[in-house]
Amino acid sequence: LAKTTQPISMDSYEGQEVNITCSHNNIATNDYITWYQQFPSQGPRFIIQGYKTKVTNEVASLFIPADRKSSTLSLPRVSLSDTAVYYCLVAGGYNKLIFGAGTRLAVHP
Amino acid sequence: SQTIHQWPATLVQPVGSPLSLECTVEGTSNPNLYWYRQAAGRGLQLLFYSVGIGQISSEVPQNLSASRPQDRQFILSSKKLLLSDSGFYLCAWSVGENSPLHFGNGTRLTVT
């Protein structure tokens, strides 16, 4: 199982770009990297998923270097509503989907 | 479209009482189903997952159990609750390998 390491917390200001990096040195060949967002008293919500290089959707970008031992979630121009906990999940297949501790992002006015 | 239902939303139970939390998924067939628990201010702990009817894998030894009596129904149970069972219980589903998890709204359980 690929163990993940993320910063415990981050602070930013409205309008800034936020980059959250996740380290996963033991990532396996068939592992995908998935990021989730969680607000208090809600279940996590899927943000973005990738295997290698760069993935972009309407809310975020995911950068994965060639060695895949880390990944960076990029949130462009954050707003107060982006204050949440962000989880990086590295897993292959459908079992043992174990979350790490997550990164608590606080966006300030 | 697919939806997931969890109930109840909140629950207060005395120590030693039984527990039954239910989760159902609509709009998809043969989903992978998961139960997670989140203690206050903590991350998500995987409790059980199931890839088919009657197939349950347990990740953490404890006094909880899970069952999957129907394709899209996942039940979390306990015969006797402990104080340490308090937490936020989340059900999730996915389809196939490497597909993202989709979570329900959770059940806030307080054991008193």
C-alpha cells in the first residue's frame, strides 16, 4: 500500500493559487492518484484523478512528475468556500482505499 | 444518475445497545461499497468494503460488522456499542477498478 504524506495545514488568501503536495514514495505501477475535498459534517467529494503527467478539470489541476512519487493539487484563484480538508488517495483497484490525514486549507479574506 | 442514501443522519445510543446503519445506492449495478468512520477532527478510517453480495472484507478488528444482503444495500451493525464507537460514519460506492469514491452524507453517532 502506498502511504501518503501531506502538510497538515495550509493558509491562503482569496484569489491566490494554492498548491498542495502529496508524497507517495511507494506508489505501485497500477496505483492511481485521487484527490478529495471534505467540508465539515459532509462526506468527501471527488475533485480530480490522474495516473501521470497533468490532468485538468473545471475546478483543479493535478500535476504528477515522471517518477510518480509525488503529486500536486493546484486550486486556481481560491475563494472562502474552498476552505476544507483535502485528501490525497493513492490506490490501485477497488480495495484497501485508505485515506491519509489530509491537509486542512484555510482561505482568508 | 447515481445516488447514495444513508440513514439516519444523527443517532444517539447508550453504551451496550445495538446498532444498525443502512446505506443504499441507486442508479448503478454491482457497486463496490465501503464503510468509513471519522472521529472528531480526524481522518477517515476504512472499516469494511464489499465487492459483491455476501462478500465483506474487514480492515479493522472491532465490535462492528457489515453485511450486504442485496446488490446495492450495505449495512453496518454492532451488537453492543462502546463509547469509542462514537463518530461520523460514511458509506461510499464506486464502480470498477480505480474509479473515484462517491460518499453519502454520513451518520453522526454519539454513544453515551
